[in-house]
Amino acid sequence: MSTPLQDAPPAGGVWDEVVGQDAAVAQFRRAASPGGSLAQAWLVTGPPGSGRSTAARAFAAMLQCETGTGCGHCRACVTTVAGTHPDVTVVATDKLSIAKEEVRALVMTAQRAPATGRRRVLIIEDADRMSAGTFNVLLKSIEEPPPATVWMLCAPSAEDLAPTIRSRCRLVTLAIPSAQDVSALLQRRDGVEAGLAVRAARAAQGHIGLALRYATQDGALAAREESARSLLSLRSTGQAVLAAQALVERATAEAKEHADQVALEDKERFLRSAGIEDGKVPPALRAQMRQLEEDAKRRQTRLVRDVLDRYLLDAHSVLRDVLSRHLGTGAELVNIEVEPEIDQAAAHSTGHITLALLDAVQEARERISGNVPPLLAIEALLARIAVSHR
């Protein structure tokens, strides 16, 4: 008989936090049912913030559930969702890429029989951050997994993975959750006041994690609104250059603060595991310390890109609101708080100009992800927006 634990998931079971994904949840449920066809390799795709890793963990919990239903209350469900189940392994990274060594270790884990659960489940979040060489390390295990092993890869799209990998996986595609679904989740799960939850969900445009940040971090929504006003007020190349410098500096400072905190925790964990109390690292372990330092640099680089991409997505939503005014669609604005500035921008430009600016935002995102110096990419974009506003 299963034993309920404290802090168990809500009564809705392990799928309670997988919002706006009815079709995907139904697909998972059918596969895990007694008469279903359970693939041993899955690819979960969807836009950032759609809940890819949440869905993967929920499915893993359902596969381990002592009742087979994903009840959310048994020990197997609770430990899987919490990340402590011995037969569910998750690889996640906030660095630029997932190293071959991490995947090799995962492949070795996949060969072991489950210790306590029904299956051994291996989840790779951000599988698109694997290189071609890393995909090759994984391929053999995906092709011929042990009978009780289930692989789950998460990525923005199927095209982000090597064809040899994606062709061997069953695809599950997540949608962008509606603002109503995200708002309801914030209220139910996090206790966010209704009005704030609606504002945060609308601003986040379906990104659940970002909506939570807007709802719980002081000043986050106000800063977003101020950035929108600043974007629409640009009138000269000089203003654009200064704005780009300020933006990149803020992104770098935010990334460094987070990266430094993670690096400190990693170092303390390493010293404890090595039994070092005085902070003096012996020569035999200095290579590992240098690796931790290198990891911290890569993490900061990635975080800077992530912060800037978040800004670019916000800029895209502002310009899309301007285009909506051009076209007279009558659609509700994402950025209602800056509606006067949006109306003014629409009055002083054309739909063709705004469409070109939307393309320029996407181009800036691609440049930054392609290792173009972020400052150059942001400067070029903001200068183009400034010129269009004259």
C-alpha cells in the first residue's frame, strides 16, 4: 500500500501543473495505459516556457506511480516530481551545451535495471544543447534501450535534434498555454492575487516560468513596461547606442549575480565532498576546481544571452501590438499598460515598416544565438527602430 507524503502534489495528480496541454496529456495517458503502446524514446517539443520539462517529469511520475494513474500522492509520484526518485534521472544545464561526459554517464545509467520503480526513466532537458558528437554518444542507447528503460528528450522543436535521434523518438508537441490557463495556475499553485496573475500571464505570453517571475519579483513588471516605453521613444542612433549599452550592462550584471551564486554553491559542495575545510585545494584536485570555474564562465555567457532574448521577445510583443493597430484587428494588446505609446508609434509609421522591424528582432535573436557579440546585435536593432520612428 502506498504511503502519502507531506507536500504531495494537488489532488489533480501529476498533471495538475501541465496547463493548456490537453492533447499532449491525452497522448501520454494512452501510451501509459495497460493497453497502450509505450515507446522507449520520446521527444517533447514546445516553445520556451510551455512546460516541456514539467510534462516530461509528470509522464515519468505516471510511469513510476504505484497505482499506474499518476495519482500525485504515492511515494513514487512525489519523489519523481521532486527529483529524488532513484530510477528517474534528469540532466539539465544552464551552460552553453551539454557535455559528452554527462551523456556518457547517462548512457551507463540507462543500462542498469530499475532499483525500486517500474522503469528507469532518463530525461534530458534542453536536448538541443547537445553537439553532433554528443548525439552520436546517445544514438546507440536510443536505438537499443534495455526493456525497462524510457528516454525523454526535451527541445524547442524536432528540427533542433539530429535526424538520426528524432527519427527514433515518438514526438509530443506542446502548445503555448493561454494567458487564462497561466493566470489560473499562478493563482491556484502560487497564491498570486487575481489581477496581478492576469497582468503577469499576459506579459509573459504563455511562458509559465516568466509569468511567475513577473508575479513574484518586485519591480519586474514595472521594469518591463518601462523598457517598452523606452523602445518606442527612440528617435536617434545616439539614443539607440546608449540604450543598447545600458541593456547589455544590465543583462551582464543580472547574469553575473546568478552565475556567481551558483558557482559559490558548486564550490562549497565540491569542498565538502572532498573533505576540505580550510579552503586549500590540493594539487590533485585543482584541475576539477578549474573546471568549475570554466563552467561558471559558460553559465554566465548563456545567462546573458537568455536575458537579452527575453528582452527581444518583449520588444517583439510591443511591435506586434503596433502592427495590430495598423491592421485594425481589434485584438487585445499584450502591452496594455503602454497603449498610448503604442498608438503614437502606429500613427507615425506604417504596417510595412513595423513588419520589417519584427523581422529585425528575429534576426537579432538569431545573431546572438549564433555568437555575434550581443552589443553589436542589440545596437543594430535599436538603431533601426530609432530611425523608423523619426
